[in-house]
Amino acid sequence: MADLNEHEFASPLRGRIMAGAIIIVFLGFLVRFVQLQIVEGPALRGAAIEQGLKKIERVPVRGTIYDRRGRVVAASVPSFSIAVTRQDFDPVRKQTLPLLARILGVDTNYILERINQGGFYTRFQPIKVWRDADARIIAAIEERRDLLPGVDIVSESKREYVAPVRASHLLGYTKEISESMLNRLDSTADSDYYHPGDVVGTTGMEQVRERELRGAKGYEFKAVDARGQAQSRLNNGITDVPGLDGDNVQLGMDIDLQEYAEQLLGAYHGAIVALDPRNGDILALVSKPDFDLDLFSGKTSKREYQSVMLDPDHPLYNRATQTRYPPGSTWKLMMAAACLTTKTIPFDFKLSCPGSFTFGNHTYNDDAVHGSVDIHQSIVRSCDVFYYRMVLKLGIDSMYKYAREFGFDQPTGVDVGHEGSGYIPNTKRMNKLYPRGWTLGYVVSQGIGQGEIGVTPMQQAAYMATWANHGVWVQPHAARMICNMATGKWDTVAYKSRKIHVPDSVIETVRRAMYGVVNEPGGTAHQAAIPGSKIMIAGKTGTAQNPHGKDHAWFDCFAPYDQPKIAICVLVENAGFGGVVSAPIARKLINYYLTGTREDPPPAIVPNTPAYRELKLLKFGGKSSPVPLKAVETAAAPAVSAQPVKPKTAAKPAPKRHAGRTQYEIAWRRMG
């Protein structure tokens, strides 16, 4: 082949190919440069900074909860968790994982599972693998610090319940946030706040007031070396984000009344709701069976959690707000008001009660032959025949309208979470319930609060408060005041109130009949009267038929009659007559709240006694709360000036789960 001369080798075609290749390579570098610097620049810069920084989260102290007199109900005490930072944790080569598992007394898979739950966070984000570590675990980790890189002891807090009450369904509980809860928060403003291992209010007021109680997290930024070890604070702490402890909450609850209500309901299934009718404060809320909130404080074992979750008595179920019971004869108050307001009957209307009412081919029985009965006597003596006839005259659509007026068939809006709305039938709903058709015979029993009607004890308590307030409905609420930790000021919780559309003359007619239920001959609630007392109680009994067993016993009331300070609903499941079972419970609670007189011996530990103060001092080590208790007491004037009753017996109480520690055992012995 002939040799190529210089001119032939450097031909224009070869030059163009070479130039094109150079341009293509240059453009490739340019595109990649634009991608790295402009498109992915912010993310890469953040990752670079992140690798050089360690972001340490500071969890705020959850707000303290006080009762209406400024006494601590629930507080936060120091607790320690074990956290793992994936960047430094070497489970294989350094055998860190087996050592940590032996210290914690768990399987290695448990730790890996906990780490994987937080796997979508930065490798520098500590992941809590063990809560509420005891002194043995902390000491073991401190002694082996060099053998456990990436394992840290994180200081936080947990709930401690100081008052001698459970109040399980009012307070609710906190627990570690679940993966499903985190997923639900993805599209909310809290998506960046919660991480795996964080504690969140899950039920009750803890859930409803989560934003106020939780506070705001703080963050410290520290420079780290290539191995992830902290070297110094970034910018001498200037860039740190200060946290803010949770707001303190004062309840309307009175510890003394709550404790007595829990004692009186005892082994029954049912609910008690006591309100201050003037403002809707919940003075006491009991749902039985209940559970010990200490089970959910700190670390809860699977066995402990399942023991409550799988209990056939359903202690987690709030019977005060989530139930749907037929109201029985307590419904007659609303029926009387509806009939008089709509002028279905005049004020002087009377009918004869032969002891039963036949409609179509069915006979509806009454519990007695009442003879000639007017509106007043129909309530005092609880005549069923009167209201069998009234519901047919009134009609279910008017009944539905006035039931709504009194707050039924809708949530009250109470801040204890998970509230049902009850159920009141009307024509549209009856058509849906009975698509094959229904007759007026289906409606007769609704006149006495049976059939398809369902209400909650919370609605019934608000119903009683409405009668006490001469026709003003007020929204029940657990939180009374909230202390803003940023300003140190106590703010009163806002609540709703409205005047119902029922004439005052009708309200007073029904109120006088409620007075007669307790205080007149033939009244169904004589056992609610306080012997030898000037305190007059007004109320209404109810015995609701139950297809699954004995009747449910209701008693709704308020007192004193002239200037009401307390309204109560007592429901006892499968207990028979309301006047026999529920009325005495209400009487005891009213007498205790208004006079301080207690008919039953109290337990060994009573609020504001030396034993109570000793237990509180022991649990909190004499440390004061973030906002002085005196400030709460000043802001919260007591509803009554009742002096605590000293125990008549010295029966030793069963210690709570957290009282198993030595110092608590000693304290309990001294108190018993």
C-alpha cells in the first residue's frame, strides 16, 4: 500500500470527525455539570452538609395536667431510651448487635426490626429501639461504650399518674407512634414532626389536645468527623433550634368527685358523667370497666397490651361517649317539651291510663294503672301509656326535630375523642331501616325512649344541664384552661352554648315535674333525695329494655334545684330500675360534691391528705412543675369548699404497676 502523505492523513473529513467528537464530549461534560450544579445541586449540597453534621433532636417535656383545684393529675417524669444511629452502628463486623441484644434481653431480630422501621430517615437520625430503660440497662451500656458505637442513651420523659383516680377514658393515654399513624400524617402539617419512636396522644384528651400538650421539638447541630463522631457544636450553637415544653392543661375534673364516682360504679358496667351546667366543665367522667393508664406509660409489653385489648369486657371502650343505649323514660322530658311547644296538646291536657295501650293487634304494657294523668304526673309517676299516645299525636319527624334541639343525634364536641352521635329515627330513616315497609306500630315504643332510639351518657348529661340552665345547652369539655408556655398565661378554653327553641313556660313546666320525680309522693326517684338536707334534687329515672339481658338503669338529674351547680347522668348496664340502682349513686355524688359528706368509706389514699402529698412528693422528688402550682390554684377557684374526708378504714390499696420499685413499696406500706 502506498504511504499516506501528510496532506492525505489530515483530510478535511477526518478533521470534522475529530472536531465533532470533541464537541460531543464537551457537551456531555456540560450537561452533567448543569445536572450536578443546577438540577441536583441543592440536594447534593444538603447531603454533603448532612454527612458533616449530626442533628440531635431534643424532645420537649409533655405538659402537666391539673384538676380544677390545681392538683396534679398527670405529669411527665424523666425517662431514658436506647437509640441507634445507623451511620455508626456496625452490627456484623464489630458484633455490636448481639451485645446490644444481650443487654436488652431481646432477640437480635427485634432490634433490626426497630431499626428498619426508621430506615427511611437519614443515617444520622437516632432511632429509638428501647424505651424506658432501667438502671441496669443504662449501666451496662455505659460500661461498654467503646464496644457499642452508634448506641446512645437518649433523655426524654414519660407520663406519671399521681392522683388516686384512673380517669382512663377522660385522660386517654400516649403511646409510641405506629407506622400506620405516620402514614396518615404524610399529607398533614405534622409529617415532618413525628419520627418512629416518638410518643403521641392516642386516646382521650391526650389525643384531642396533642398539639398543646406535646410542645415543640428543639434541635442541636454538631459537626462530625468521617466516622460520624461529634466534634463540636455548629457555629457555637447559634444555628440550634430551641424547643418549647408542652402547654399545661387544667381540667374541669374534681379529683375527689372522680375518685368517688369510680368507687361507686365499682364492678358495674356503665358510665357516669357529671357536668357543671353553668359552663360545661366535666367534673367527673367514669366508664366501667376501665384500665390502668400506667400500662401505657413508658414501655408496654406485648402481653400487657394484649391483656387490655383482648379483654372480653372491652375496658378501652368509652361507654360515656361511644355507646348507643335506648334512653328509656328519661326521653319523656323531651317528648313533653315537644308536645307542648308544638301545641300537640294543651298544658292542661289529661288522659286515663288503664295500665296498657292497645294499638292494632299489639298491647303495650305500663308498670302500673295510673288513672287520670296530666303532663306533670306523666313525668313524676313515669306513665308509659301517656307517651305511647303522645308519639302518635306528635309524629316521629317532630320528635326527631326536638331531639336534635336538645343535642341528640349529633356529637356534643366534647374533647375526649372518639365520640358517637347516637341515633334518632325519622320517616326517611325508618324507610331505610325497613325497606319492605313499616307501620305506626313500630313507632309507639319510641315515645318512651325504646325501639330504634339510641343516645350516649354524654348527651344525656348535656341534656340535664340544659334543663338546669332553663333551656341553655352548653358544650361539655374536659379542658378548662390551658397555659401557653411561650407567654406563661392561662387561657380559658372556649366552648359553645345556645338557647334551645322551646318556650320558657314549657321549660319551667317540665322542670317542676323533674322536681316532683324526686320530692313528691308517687315520684319514681325518692332514693335520690338527700335525707335531712335542704339541697333539692330534680331528675328523671329511666329503665331501658335490653334484648340481651336485664334492663339498663338510668338516672339523670341536677342540683340544687334553684341554683344548679352540678348535672349528672348515671347509667348502669343490666341493673334493673333506674330509681333503685342509679338514683342512689347520683344522690351520693351530689351530696359529696356540694357538702363534702361522703356516705361510703373512702380508699386509703385521698387527695389533699398527708398520704396523697407524700406520694406526690415521692414521685416528683419535690421538684416544682414548669408553671408553679400556686398559679394554677389561683386561676382555678374551687367549685365547692368541701373539706376532704379522712379515711374511716385503713385498707391497703393494691399498688399500681409502676409502684413495684422499692421506694414506692415503702411508701405504700406507710400509707396503708
